[in-house]
Amino acid sequence: MIGDGITPICATAAEIRDGEVFEPLGDGYGILQRKDCYRFGGDAVMLAKFAAQYLRKDKAVFDLCSGCGIIGMLLAIETGARVFGAELDKTLFDMSSRSAKLNGLDGVRFYNADVRELENEAFTRRAFDAVVCNPPFFKAQSKSRAVAPTANSELSVAFCDIVKAAEYLLKPNGEFFVVHTASRLDEIVCAVTDAGLTPKVLAVNSNGKTFMLRCVLGGKRGLTVKVVGN
């Protein structure tokens, strides 16, 4: 379902820079990607679909570590929600901003900002209905990845920083959606709980490798566990 008032448009060759491609997302939408940069994967798409079940058009959503902008744009297309995002990497930020423009997503805006410094960047506390994040999965000391190491490993931002930012941005009873590797499930659940984000839905990938978590700021205890497809 396409968000109300959003009209997909086609990118022209003049709007695509050297080394970039405009990959189709369906229904006439697309996203700018580079072979030598972080490219979104199935985890990001899965998280966007998971979060979209709970969001409405009147919601304001913040995408932490927004990368190429895939999660925020998919949410805007699917639900019509207003989406803001913060990405530290300038190249990814630039591509995500141009992708939103090429798709005619006027309700999506990305910022070249550090999620650890949102208060200093003048983002308002308690201003958002939902926060989404596809964070780096691996510890800083883990084996370095050849492509986009900061997107894969906690070299620039750790999960504790993500949780702190989410708690800062969310309204009371606001929702936090995150995807992560199953090997860190215990750590992730402890971190969100310590920050006052109550786990409400745990969706485990059927391959057992990843999971998604829906939390509510100040929510009542009670967790639903389910298995989702690849």
C-alpha cells in the first residue's frame, strides 16, 4: 500500500552520479546505491515491514543510523508517516537525501548528524511517536568488515548509544523498533529494559540468526514471542 499523497517519480540519468545506481523498490519507487558503500539488506526491509504494522499516517518517526535511508523511506511509502533520520556518514546521508527527493517523499528528511549528540544537534526531546534502528551488529573488537566497517561494527556508535538516543527522542508510550543478531539477544533486552523501554514483541527470524524487538517507553510488562519468515 502506497502512502497517501506520495507520488513515485522516475530518476533521470542526470540525477544519478558516477558509481551510483537507482535500484527499484517496486510501485515506481527506487533507492540510490553504490557498490563501494554500505548497501541495505534483508534485515532493513524486514524491520521496515515489522514496524509498519504498528504505525499510522499521523505518526512522527525517527530513523537512527539511517544509512542509505531504506527503512525510513519504506515506512513513509507504506504508512505515510513523517520520517526523520540521522546518519553520520556524509556519503550515505547525501544519497539518502537525494533518494527521498527522487521519490517525491516530502515527508522524509535526513540529517548528517551523530546519534550520540542529538541533544546538541537541537533535536527536541520527547518529540517522536516511534524510533527505528538497524544498528551495527558486531562489537568494535570483532573482525573488521571490508565494506562499510562502521555500518557493521560498533566503531562509531554502540548499542548503548542507540538506546540512549531512543529514550531521548520518544514520547511517553512511544515505540522503539530494532533488528539485531540473535547472539546478542540477552544484552539487547537488558539494555532496553534498563532504559525504561519495555520489550513487548520479540519476532525471531525463522533461520535463528536475527530478531526484531518492539519496545514501549514506560510500557507495562508482558512479552509476545513469535517466529517470522526469512
